[in-house]
Amino acid sequence: MLPGARPLGDAELAKLLPLKSNLVRLNLGGSAITDTGLVHLAQMKNLERLDLSRTAVSDAGMAPLVTFLVLIL
């Protein structure tokens, strides 16, 4: 992370929704994303690769992503 930068969290993830049709890869590893933020990711149907390592996302929180036909985590 850059000096002075804040970690990306659920609220910031919601701000990416206008780009949802263009996002294919998203690296959120080490971010402050939680289960709550995955509701926003579920709207990004073009995602093919997603890194959620080192986040507070639980197995149960992954439920909104089960509708993806192709998604590599």
C-alpha cells in the first residue's frame, strides 16, 4: 500500500459498481473487504479472477458469488 493510503473496504468497493461491466480481474488481497462487501462483487458478472486472500471474508460470505459461471479465486 502507498504511504498515506487507506485500505480498500466495503464502502470503496461499492464505488466500483459503475465499472462493473469492465472489471474482469480484481485483486483485493490484503484489503479491508468483509462479507458485507461481497454483495457488491456479486453484481460484477464479468469477473473472471478475484483475489480475496488476507481479507476478513468468510466461507459463508462467499455465497453471493455462487452464481458466477466462471470465476477463479
